[in-house]
Amino acid sequence: MQAGEEWKVMSMKRAIIKGYRPGAIGKITELHALYYHRHWGFDLYFERKVAQDMAEFLGRFDSAGNGLWLAVRREGIVGSIAVDVSNLHYEGAHLRWFIVAPSHQGWGLGRALIDQAVNFCDERGVERIRLWTFSGLDAARHIYESHGFTLMREYEDRQWGSPVTGQMFERRGP
């Protein structure tokens, strides 16, 4: 069984699918907006930025170059992750929009999503994967580090409406 497969076989009503499906922009935006508002006080600016960036990404989405995986349960999107290669030659691949609905956390879903993204990059010989996050998201950080990501820098960040300690993680490829 490949990494991430255990989540797929837990129930016939759960799956990780690759690529776009109708409602993805709205649902991924909603997952981010609700979670980050509830736990970090982020508001309209953050929600709008997620929606705009996701719409721009999907407007140029090419499954051969970029990657998007959606965790679905009973036809609803409960998690996501994307790999954006628009600046691959300068900055490496960019891991984006990693989220799991709170009701689905603790099932191994986050690890299964990261597995998909990292394997996608490894299969293509991507030498560097970067992601931006902030301190306090300890479960996600544990998953990143278990996949070979290293904290490269920290900085004070106020762009989302609440002050956070921004972090940039990087993973060197195969």
C-alpha cells in the first residue's frame, strides 16, 4: 500500500482525488476562512486573498505541471493541497492551500495529502519545495518536518490582520 492509501481505503465514501472539481474554489476558501477566523482572527482580507489566489491558480492550472488534490467525503470537499510550479526555476515548487476540516483531523488525512504533493514533486525531479505558514500550527509543522521540510526563516507578519510569526519551510528533492 502506497503512502496515503490507508485513508483512501478506510471507507468507500472517502477519497483523495487529483485535479479540479466544481466548487473547489469556494469550498477551499471557506475551509480556510472559517478555520483561520476562529483560531487566529483573520477576516475578509484573508478570505478574499485565498479566493483570488486560488482562482488565479486554477485559471492557469495544468495537471502536468501543477498539482491539486482534494479530500472528499460524501461528495463534499473536506481538505486540500496544491503544488504551484509557476516559479519553479527561481524558487522551486510552492506548496499551497493545505487544510483539513476540523471534523476530519486526526484520521491521517493531512499526512495523505502531503504524501500526494511530495510524491508528485519527487516523481518530476523537483529539487526544492517551499511553503509559507506561521508558528502555532503545530500539527501541520509536524507533518511538514516528517516529510523532510526544514524551517529556513521566521519573520513578524501582520498581513492577515492579526500579528503572527511567519515561517518559510523548504524541502530539497530526491
